[in-house]
Amino acid sequence: MKNLYAFILLLFVAVQVNAQHTHHDVAKLDDQVELAMDTAAKHMCMFILTQDVKQYESAMSNIAHADSLNKSLVSILNHEKSLGTPEMKGEIQERSEEFQAYYKTGIKEEVLAEKPADRKIKYKFHGKSYLIGKNSEKWINQFVEFLPAN
């Protein structure tokens, strides 16, 4: 009988410890999503500015990783309603809109379709000047908004 009480007590303590770590785990997962999204935005901006396809591939790889992490976060929050703050719910809604921007068709094609002669608009990014075209200007203005404010 003592073993049963000890087991129940141990189980209760384990559940309590697990619940305490859950808030920390959610915050950590949220930070990982943000980092992956910030990295994706930086790579997408560099793709638009340089037409370097490797930057595009890095952006898409990072956004896919962020999307996967975000789905895990949403699943946890749906399962554990007490963990979701109103701020986090708003953040998740904003993220879904940001994810959609990456999955729009035509970004890669429109940027790569610009010839050097089309790229006459000066654009400054992180202290360096680039020449971009009208298509690139449309896209860079969208993705630069996703970068964290410094």
C-alpha cells in the first residue's frame, strides 16, 4: 500500500513539474519560430536584392522550418488552452499572414525575370546599395517589413 501512495505522490509531482516547464517550453518554441522567420525574411530580402537563387532556397527552407515549428506551437496551445495569452494568439494570426507571403507564386519568377537593364532603382539595405527593378521593389517592400526592428 505504501508503494501505491508513493507512486501516486511521485506521479503527482511529475505532472506538476511538467506543467511548470510547459510555459517555458512554449516561450522557447515561440522564440525558435521567430528566429526562423527572421532568418527567412533576411534571406528572401537578399534574394530579391541579388537574384541569388541560393538565398531564395535558404529563405524557403527556413520558412518551412518555421511553419513546422509554428504548427507544433499552435497544436500545444490548442491542447493547453491556459498557455495561450491574447498577445500570443494575435501573434499567431499575424504569422499566418506572413507565411502566406512566402508561399505566393511568382516571387522567384518575377525577380529572376528582371534583366540587369531593368534593375535601375537604387535600394539601400543594411548600409549597402543595390539596384533593383519594379518587380523586385514590390517584393522587397513586403519582405523588409518582416525583419525585426533594430
